[in-house]
Amino acid sequence: MDGLILAVDQGTTNTKALAVAADGRILAQASVQMQISYPRPGWAEQSANDIWTSVQRVIADVVAQTSDTIDAVAISNQRETIVAWDAATGAPLAPAITWQCRRSTSRCDEIRAAGHAELIEQKTGLGLDPLFPAAKIGWLMDNVADVRSAAERGTLRVGTVDAWLLFKLTGGAVHATDHSNASRTQLLDTGALAWDDELLAIFGVPASALPRLLPSDSHFGDVAEGATALPAGTSIHAMIGDSHAALFGHGVRTPGIVKATYGTGSSLMTLTSERRRSTHGLSATIAWSTAAGGAVHALEGNISVSGQAAAFMSELLGVQSADALADLAASVPDSNGVSLVPALVGLGAPHWAPDARGLITGLSLGTKPAHLARASIEAIAQQVADVFEAMQDDLGVPLAQLSADGGASRNGALMQFQADIIGRPVIRGDRAEVSALGAMMMAAQGMGMPVTQPAGAVSFEPKMPPEQRDEIRAAWREAVGRALWQPQTDKN
């Protein structure tokens, strides 16, 4: 084998592909921007066909850039986004309902009222919330006639984005997922590593529609003739959720370090020595699983709007790019008392308040656009700090550092502010595409190939005086309290 793996990272805002050598060198790469639709307040969806064609495009671009043989494909993917399709036609039956979508809120409320929330969290480690796919699948069963009809015919297939891509890559031959993605559906008993019949009944999900469960480093199947620019028979040898892949890509293999991915939303994850439940608003999840070692467990905090908060503020201010917003924010020494709580689709961990809505506090006659820009960037770090502190409270021990990746982590001022308000070093690697690299490393491990951990990192050490940090955090907590308290007349 030449040791070249094509890693696909299918995300909410971009689909990327890298051709990566075993020594970590990126030999070719490509990216396609994705579109998100918001057809109603609180709804968020994407075209499942567009997701697939974006993968075809980036694979074709990478293949065209290299003459080397590609030994395998590895997949990392946006999580909690659900796709329903017909196995007979290979066509989607509805738009992909993304992880940000809140359309299943009322269904979650009904399940909670029926007294099932404790059982669900006990089996899955996940608090009942519209973020997770189980209630979305139930919503599709209730509201989309084509989905119900396919279920009656026995041709309905549902899965997270990895399963949808695997089905298309193999020409419909394989319907499977890995344990990391399955652990985010709220249908998996994470102790038994199996779909749970009781959970399926609670959410109204037909077992026949679900994918087969496999370890993350499995040989999932082979690329079908004509599916992509890759030769038929190319091995698909790893699938893993993007946040989990980032943790693996950072080289984290033991507890004590937190990984934070700064994307549209943010995910913080830290390994635990055993399966456990959170008492501070976090999720228990499977970090990954391997054929040789079984499941590895973790705690996670999901932030619904992270980097998207800066994009939202850019649009409000008429700023044309993320770099321009960062420059505007850097033109002032602080936010002048302004706090932005970006609860644009509710608040995720550790608050779990789907009805909360965004607000800006601390406005005065001295407030300038630069202060709003800075507040939007600081809000990213403040939310990460909330989850970081919850993780320490759950584990009962201080965490040593935070390893950062994702688009917003390129902002050095943000990373410095992050280190300041958590009082711990923030380590940012020199590779932005950590999720794709993590998937590649998972595939290489499963194939028995030697893998070199990418070298090079920048460390941001905390410099802020503790009293200043405490003052900033107190103002943020007050603003969050107002967002949680405010009466809601429109819960969409």
C-alpha cells in the first residue's frame, strides 16, 4: 500500500476532502461550501442530495490533484443531522433535518411529560432535547407521508450523515454506522452497544430502518463502480463523528485534556475512564470504538451557536468577512461592558434551554460597532468556558489544558481570551482540518498502517489577572441568566 488515505469531512457549512499520507502530509485538498435552509422559525435543514453531490465533487477534485494510489476512504461527518431515504430508489424522502433544527421540540415535551426522560438519559447518557435525531425521526414518521409509506413497504432507511454517504458510496450495498455516531442518536444503549427496543418504541422509530452497528475503525464497504471518481473497490475503512474525530486527531488517548472544536457550533469533549452520567448538564457519549479495544467513553458539551454568532454579527453590522469582524473587534481593548448571548436556536450545554432566545446586554451611549463585534467573538469563548467548568465539576478534578481546532480557532485573539477566562493553556495545532486527519488516523490504525502524529502547535498561556477574569465571567453569567429568565411568547 502507498499509505494514502482520502479523508472526507462532511460538515454543516463545508464539505472537505484531504489526501493524506501516513506521515501526516496533506498531498491534495478540496472544499465545497454548503447551504442551510431555514424554512420556518426554529427549523434548519439541508438537501441530502446536495450533501452527497458535495462529497462527489471534493473527491473528484482531490483525485484530479494526485497521481498516487488512494488505498482507502475515511469519513468524518456532522452529527445529529438525520437523513431518511428509500432503499429501493436511493432517493431521499425529505430534506436532511440538521442538528440545529428545533422542529421536534413539542415531541420531546410530550415524551418528557410521559415520564420517559430519566430512562432515556440512563440508557443513552443524553438529556432529552431536539438536538438529537431520535425525536426528529419520529417527527418524520408523523409528518411526511413518503416516510410512512416507505416504512410500510420495508424500504425506509434512516441514518446520520455517515450512513447516508456510505449507502451512496457503496451503490446501496451497505447500510451501517459506527458507535460514535450511533451514540448521538438517543436510540443506542451505550452500555450494551445495541439499538434499544424500548427507546425505539418511545420515539416511534422502526428498527428495520436503522443501520448496522460497527466499530469506528471497521472496513465498512467498498466504493461502487461509478459512484465517485475513485476506482471501484476502494475500501471505506473508517467512519466517525466529526467532534470525536477531532479528539482522536489531537492525539488524546487518556483523560485529562479537553478538546474544543470551534465551528458553526462548538463541541467540547474529554475522555473518561468508564461510562458515566453527567450531573452538570453535559452528555455522556462514546468517543470512538475499535475492533480490538471496544468502546471508549467521554463527556461532551454541545454549544448550538458558536462561530455562527460571529457570522450573525457580521451580517448585522454589514461586515463582509470573518477576518474583517476580527479586525474590528481587535480595534478596541474590550467589549465596554457589552455581552452577547447567542441563544439564536436556544442554549445547549450546560443550560439546555431550547426556548431561550438571544440578547445583548450592557448597551450604552458609548457602545460602538467594534464593541458589538468583540462581544460576539467573546461569546464564543464564554460558552466554551461554561462547558469547561461543567466538565471539571463533573470529574471533580482540574483539567490540564484545552486543545483547540476548527475555523474560529485561527483567531489568535479569541484563543488568548479563551486561555484567559478558563485559566488554562489553550493549545492550537498547526493543522486546521483535525476532524479529517482524525478520521484518516482511525482508518490507518484499522488497516494496520503506521501513523505519524502531526507536529507543531501554538500555546496560548493565561495572562489575565484573576480578579478581571472573575468580573468578566460574572457579567456573562448575569447575561445568560437574563436569557434563561426572559418570558417567551414565541417558542419557535
